[in-house]
Amino acid sequence: MRQIVLDTETTGLETSQDHRIIEIGCVELVNRKLTGRHYHQYINPQRNVDEGAMQVHGITDEFLADKPLFASIVGDFLDFVGDSELVIHNAPFDVGFIDHELSKLAKLPKSIGGLCSVVDTLAAARKKHPGQRNNLDALCKRYAVDNSQRDLHGALLDAEILADVYLIMTGGQVNLNINDQSSSSEGAMGGTSGIRRLSPDRSPLRVIKANDSELVSHNEKLDTIKSASGHCVWQDLTS
């Protein structure tokens, strides 16, 4: 399954006032794993950035003056996201702006929904955590995702952070890479590595036990996993 975690920055809040996209950031997930592939582009909106928006993302008119127009980059953008499932926080906002940009161009689909399905992580978070704050910063705190570099909003950084949040929120443990076939395909497929037999006369393995501080950190991590996915296998085994 191919998913694209996407975020945009814009000149303002309303497409009805012809506000435009100025930055697109995307990261790719395949079978719920980050591939390292991403798409990132700044765009000249052919209009001024509202002061309020500039204070949020820090992108100025002067910075955007020499950037390409949306019409120049739309082909590469659609090639990257095509036939994927888009994962977006507050999806109606970003989808609305993408559709607004597409509507200005001839011979293109007028809605990104014609090319991709869309998952709204804000709607999913509200369902999972009703009555709580569910913006991206709040979710980072809830799921212990590091967002310390997020002084200002940026499309690519926010997409990377959202990818981490989405994987934890929808699946719990995501970074253990258990049974990762890519790590040792030759051995797993019965190649030249064969089976290693350990000598029965070998010295016993040294067991290093966790200290009190490590046990506290371990239990805190298990609590985070349980909060994210509803249960934790390790806690179930010891309860």
C-alpha cells in the first residue's frame, strides 16, 4: 500500500479570496514504512502573502519571487502523488487549496480526489480522542513525537512529523522492524548463510538486567503504546 503524507502552506486561509499554495511537502509510505522518498516545492503564488499567514510559516514575498508557478510544477507533483492514499491533517483545507490550483489550469483533473483517496488525520484523532486538543502539536505531545524543530510551520517538516504521528496513532508499535525481510533476504530465503549451530559447551550468555531508571522509562514507553493503540502486548503478558 502506497501512502503520501502531505502538507501545504498558503498565502492565507480562504480560496474564496483567491489565496494560493506557496509550499507543498510530501513523504512516502509503502506498507506503513517510510521509504525516504519525498517531494518538496516552493511556489510563486502571483500575489502577496497575508501578514498573519507569514507569521505562521515565515515565508515572505521576497523569498517566493523567483520560485516556479504552480503550472510549472503540477506535472511532477501529480506524478508523485498519483494513485496513492493521501494522509493529511485537516484534509479539507489542503485538498481545497489543491483543487483551487487545479481549477485554474486546463486539461487537468479539477479535483485531487479523482486521482487519490484521502485520509483526514484530524477527523481520525477527534474520533479517537473526543473532547481533547487534536492539532499536530497536541498529538506530538500525546504520542511522544519529537517536534522540537517546529518553531514555524513548514510543509515538509510538518509532513514528516505527521507521518510519525499517523503511524503511531493508527498502529502503535511502528519502528521495531520485526520480521523486516529487507534486512537479511539471503538468509531468510535459504541462501549461502545456512543454519549456525551453537556449541552445547559454550559459556552461558551474560544477562544484564535493567536498572530502576531504565525500568521507569520502559514502563512509560509501554503506557504511550497503550494510549496510542488501546492495548500493549507486553503489559498484557505481565498483568
